[in-house]
Amino acid sequence: MTSNTRYWFLIILIILVYIAGNFALLFENDSAQFAVMAMRMVQENDFLNLFKGTNEYLDKPHMHYWLAALSFKVFGLHDWAYRIPGILATLLGAYSSYGLGKLLYNSNVGKLAALVFMSAQTIVLGAIDVRTDAVLTGFTILAIWQLTKYIEEGSLKAIAIGAFAAGIAFSTKGQIALLVIGLPIICHMAYTRKWYAFLNWKVLVALMVFAIAIAPMLYAYYHQFDLHPEKVIRGKSDRSGIFFIFWEQSFERLSGEGIGKNSSDYFFFFHTFLWVFLPWTILAITGFGTKIKALVKQKFAYDSSKEVLTIGGITLIFILISFAQFKLPHYLNVTIPLFSVLTASYMYGLYSLNKQTVMKYLIMVQYFILSIIFIASCLLCFYVFKIDSVFTYFILGIGGGIILFFALKSEAQFVKLITISVCASFMLNLVLNVHFYPSLLKYQGGSSMSKVVEENNIPVDRIYKIGKEFTWALDFYNQSPVKLTNIEGIKKNNNIWIYANDEELEKLKVSRLEWDTLYTVDQFRITRLQGRFLNPNTRDKVLHRQYLVHIN
């Protein structure tokens, strides 16, 4: 195995990447939207009602917003404060991955699982572009670990912690949390034949703890929706928040009803996995195939040296979410802890069985991934967005020197396999967090315009819009939502500012409204990148403009 010094050095490299990304601007839509929703709670001192802009929000439970609001209360309304709960949940996920790996295998597998989890691409990205999945992932894997520990050891403390973690996860994103927790646990119990573990009085204690954990969320839903059947939510009245979270939510996601459909591709998550688990993708796929082959060979007969919690959980979750009509890459985040334990156990098996030839080929694969990331990093730094800061050169130069040292260093194959993999993650995300994202976010109109507002002392309570498009970044960085109006409303007011896009500015011109000041910023939907935007020669052709005009 790797030495403690090397292990913690690699952990520190990844943590430094997290820290570097923590000070980036919030991304539209989800991160900025959720931050604004939590900001409203703090500003209006209303923690029971959830709103998306001016609309009642039924889609997700309250926990993520409560945690963000608590962080705002403690640290103030800052983008980095919004990210703190998500980063803490990610660290909890890493520790729980360690705990589950240690429980199912040994402490070496656990340590490696935590490292794999923290350096997986989607987890690093999820700590910067924070959505509900960060909290969900951290608490689902905590619940899986503790409930598995209860099954193996019968610990009352473990089942209580597991039930509490399941309650927090359910209060974050609803039924999907219980499925993600339940499916691996069922697989484990079926394989070990330990069904009797849940025929115990301690289960009643767990149910009580779970009920207490979800009670605040249920009360908030009841207060906002069940007490007000006259409210029309997504075209329906008589909406029960409690019935929604216990029954309707998952069916709406599977069918696309209410939230819409964006993909009927049943293999969406299979090809998405290829990048979300970088740089460990090939190791994970190889490990998954190897373990499946071994289980089939022994006809799934119980073997105390093997487990199906990770394999079974991953397989069933993949099948389930693949049938959803609304899919996004970060939906895979909840599977990453299971993949991390599986990958770590496979890699440790190579080490303990001294499979030098296999490790040799896998190291070659990881060098190839590192080289692809190096080429991509060079393109990002010297073509897509050229580095124009000495400080950025300095930071990336130090990072590059560290990677070059370990890439050329002669050492044991297992140590090399782990180190090269982490170096690939470190290189990619250092470039993204230190250079690419700061450059990219200059094209996010709302956050750019907020700087114009601040520099020119424009009163935020006098800014309006005539379109129905959300303005999350501008809302958050102004710390005041842009108000909605119309042409007639503008004509009745003096000394107001209108935030508009090209089409809306044309409406102002057609309406013969006059302005004496106009500010312009570039606008691009930065979370939907495309080749023509990344190509600096064609970027202007896909850019839009956002305007702030002073109506006199």
C-alpha cells in the first residue's frame, strides 16, 4: 500500500483544488437559483415557505436550502458561504466511503475509497457547482454505511445514525434517497442471508429517529401546501405537499410530468459515467466486470470475502434512473461512493494478489488518461481562454511541477497507479478552478452586470425586468431580486433601470421609451458549453448581450 505520507499528500492536493474552486462565482442555473432561494429565507426570515422566484416551489424538499440559509446566517451572503454545507457533506461522503470500505473489506480499501471518491470528477465539480446532490450523496452513503454496520454488528448506535442520515437525505431530495439507500442494503441482506437483522426492536427505534428527522420538512410542506388547497401549483390545485413527497414526486420524475422531459435515451447514464468518474472510469468498469464474472462463476453462492452491496446497488440504481424521462449528469453522484468502494476493493485486490501484469497495463491506461487531460489543459490555457495572469501561471506551474515529478518518479506499481490517477484529477481540476471557470464566468451576464451595478452605485431596488426569464446570478450578487414589470409599468415610473436581453431591448425601442444610460455585458449559458463558444474564432457568433438601461 501507499505510505501515510503519500496518501495524505494526495488528499491535500485534492483539498487544495476544492479550496481554489470555492471562490468562483455561482453558476447559473441551479447553484445561483438555490442560493437565491436560501437568501430569500434569510432576508424575509421565512424558513417554512419555498419559492422559486415568485412561484411556490414544490419540486424538492427543504433541507438543502435550510443548510445554505444557516450558513448565510453565520457567514453572511457570500457565494463561498453557500458552498460550505455542500463541501462539508462531500467530506462526510468521503469519510463514510472510508467507513463502508473498511467494514466490507479492510481499512486499506476504506482509505483508498475515500481518495477515489474525493477525486472523482463529478464530486469535485459538485463541490463547486453545488446542488442538492452534494448533501444527498453525503448522507445517503452515511446511511448505507451505518445500516450495513448494524446488520453486521447489531449496533443500536449504528442503526440510529443510519436512520437519521436517511431522514436528512429524504428531506433533501425525497424518495430517491430511500431507493439509493434501500437497494444496496437489500442486496447485502439477500447475499448474506441476514434478514433477521430487521426483525428486531431496534428497528422501531430507527423508525422513530427517521420520523423525527423528517418532521421539520413535513411540517414545512404541510404549512405551505396542505393548509392552502386553493394554491395552484403546476396547473393543479389541492396539492398536498406531504402526499407529493411520499408518492407523487418520483412518479413525476420518471414520467417527466410537471418538470418536463429532456431525454428518453436509456443509455444516457452509461455514456455519461465515462466522464463523471474520471480519472477512475476504466478501473471502475474493469473492477465491475471482474467482480460480476467472479460472482457468476460461483453462482452467487455466499463467500465471506466478497460482497454484492456495491455491485447490486449500482446495477439496480442504474436501471431505475435510466427509465426516468428527465436526466442530468449529476444524478449519478449518489452512485459515486459505491463505485469508489468497488474500485478501491478491485485495486487493492490487484495489490494483495500481486497481479503485476494487470497493474502494468492499467498504469499505461492511466498515463494515457493523464496525457489526454494534459492536452485538454493546454488547449484550455492557451487556446480557449489564454492565460493573462502571472499568478495563474505561477499556480499552474507549481501544480505542473508536482505532477511531472510523480509521473517520472520510479516506484512500486500500485503506488504509481494510485498517484498517476490522482495527479490526473488534480491537473484537470486545478486548471478548471484556477483558470477555466474564472474565465468562463466572465460570460455569465448576471454576475457581470452585478459588478456594473456595484461600480456605478445603481440602487438595486430600482432594477426591473420585462421578460419572465430568471436572473439568478444578478439577484444573488445584488442581494435583491430583480422585480418584474411591463411596458405600461415602466411608463408610469421615473428613474428606474431595466435589465433586458436583445429581444427585450427591441421592445423598449418599439415602445418609444427613452434612456440616457446603457450598460452592456456578454451573456452565454455557461453550463451548456458548445464547440463554437469554446473556439475563440467563432465565440462572438454565439454570444448574446444583456443590457441595463436607465429610463428617464
